[in-house]
Amino acid sequence: MTTLIPSASPRVVRELADDLAVDADLRDRAGKPPFDEVSRLREAGLSALLTPPGTDGPPGADGTYGRGVDWRTACTAVRDIAAADSSIAELLAHHHALSWSPRLFGTPEDAAALELRAVQEQWLWGGDIDLPDAQTGTGLALTPAADGYVLNGRRPLTAGVAVADRLLHTARRTDSGAWVVVHVDPAHPGVSAEPAHDLLGQRLSGAGGVSYDDVPVAAHQVLGGVPVDEHEISPFTALAPLTRRLLLVHVGLGNAEGALAEARDISRALPRTRPSADADGGAHYGTPPADPYLLLAYGELATSVHSAGAVVDRAAQALALGLAQGPALGADERADIAFLVGAAEAVTADSALHITTRVLELTAGTPTLATDPGLDRFWRNARALTAHDSAAHRLRDIGEHYLNALP
């Protein structure tokens, strides 16, 4: 039976976010593989919901057809979940980005069949797909065999490796040197998952290393090829890394929004008289909402998160239009999308790091707190989400496009 779009998907997402928020700090401190959390995702139908929109299947109770959701709806869902638990939101972000791989790399017919099976069986996608680098490679080799291929090699950091139902990778054929995208069942005995431990942040994202030892890959598990020359890659296929990057931006933004909301709740519960130093060294007493310095701080942080949100929304709209165009997408349009995604990354990284640091200062030593509120997890998660990207590299690319490509 085809899984249909839940008729009240925003409500489903909110309820799941509320559920995850209840014990987010405790689960973060435990740092265990997210098996229970993935069960919650499946019970809520999120693994099937956060897939590309389709038109197959009978009509649902609300009269709509198909499955999956549009790009902007998926981004909103990831952002809402991130406000409660950014680790699980990252798991969903990689899942949704990878769920587009059949369309981006395969034929329409093959993509439709694979997407339908993934939805019916509620697969959670994991793995990593990067456009090939002729110099460094990906560490994975695909060798032709009598009944298909065998996969060997190791990936040191793979999304969702601890809990995924299918892993997607870019591998190099040993016979021709061509790069191809493959999907593998991690339950095969030749697949060895190595979940990461003692992470600074994003502890429940299920990330880790994975090794392949003569793992069989059937012909239908090869989605398609990827040219090494970037000028030969279709602009539509080249959207693959941008989908992942922008969804992770939504994770970072949601994490910042969650930190700010929790800090606000703490500040609202402050005692009715609280001294704060004036510019001239005096003291001001009043209810927390009337403390001008507290209001100034929250005004700055709220403006920061709303400004980042505006930039992110513009990038999400552009990428949604690019995905909707499909193979007809032009190179210049893809470059404009990359420009907006890079800007969203740069602005959100600065905002998230500032907000998650500042809320620790605003709530430090709060007399109404009997226990640690666990706001440090938001800061650790923000650091983990931004640690792997060079701000200078992104800004250089943005500058190059603005200076040389835009009219």
C-alpha cells in the first residue's frame, strides 16, 4: 500500500517536536544511537513524509493524491524539529536530501520505482553523496562481477550510518574509472558500521564511519553516473550538494531558534526585582520584561534570528524552483541558487553561534533554576554544525559570483 501524505502534517511535526523536546537534554547527555528516536519518526510518518512529492497512489481522505512533500514544506519541518532536537533534525535533513538522489542521478522511470519502494517500506536514507573529486576520490571502489558489482572501501564519516535502512554513496568503477552513485543495504554482513562516540555536539545524528568488504551491488542499485568534469555535470544533478547544505542550514537556524525560545522562557520566570547595571554605574530594578538591558539583549537576538530566517527563506524558494524545473534547469540558474545557499550558510552560522553563546550569558546564575537547563547543548550543536565549513571559502565563492557573474 502506498503511504500517503498525512493530511495534517504540520500538526504531526509539531507534536513530534514537542515530544522530542521533553527529554532532549537527557538524551543528548546519554549520547546513545538514536534507535528510539527513529522509531518515533516512523510512528509519526516522517520518514515517508519527508520524501520528494509524487503523483502515484489513490487519493487520501482529504482528496489529495500522491506522497511526499514539496521542498519548502520539508525545510520547515526540519527547522521545527531542530528547535527541539537538532541532532534528530540533522538525521532528517540528510534523509530528505538523499531521498532526492534517484531523481537527481537516475532515470525518471527508475527514480519513480525506487522512491515508491522507499516510501512503502519507510526507508530512512543515510550516506553521503559528493560530486567526485578526481584527486582525492571517495575511498570506495566498485568492481564488476558476474551478477553485478562488489563494493569495497571505507567512508570515515557517513550520515545516519547507525540507523539508516539504505546507504547512498559515490563510488569509482575499477574497470572504467567512471564515478557512479549506488545504494546499499547496511544489513549485509559485509557492511561494518562504526558509530561515532564522544562527539562535541549533534550526538544523536547517527553519524559514523562505514566499511564495505566485497558487498554485492546489483545493477539496479546503481542510480547513475557522475562526470568528473564539473562542466559535464548537468545543472540539475549539481543541485545534490546544495540540497544537503541548505537543509543543514535549516537545522542550524532551528537550533538557534530553540535556544532563544528556551532562554526566553527562563527570563520570563525571573524574580520581580532584579538589579542590572546602568551605563553610569547605577542599578535598575523592575520586573524582567521592563529591564531595559534584558530587552535590548533579546531585541538584538530576535532581530538576528529573523534576519537569518529571511535569507534562508529566499534560498529555500530558489532551490524549490530549481528542483521543480528538473533537467531543464540552466547553469546560470544553478549558479544563482548556489550563491543564495552560500549566503544563507554564512549568515546563519554567524547568527547561530552568536545566539547560542549569548543565551548562556543571559541565563547564567539565574536564581529560579534549581537544575542546569541544558542550554549548553544548543551551543555545542551550533559549533558542530559549523565546524566543517570554512566561512572564508563560502564568502570567497559568494564574492566571486557577485563580482563576476551577476549583471
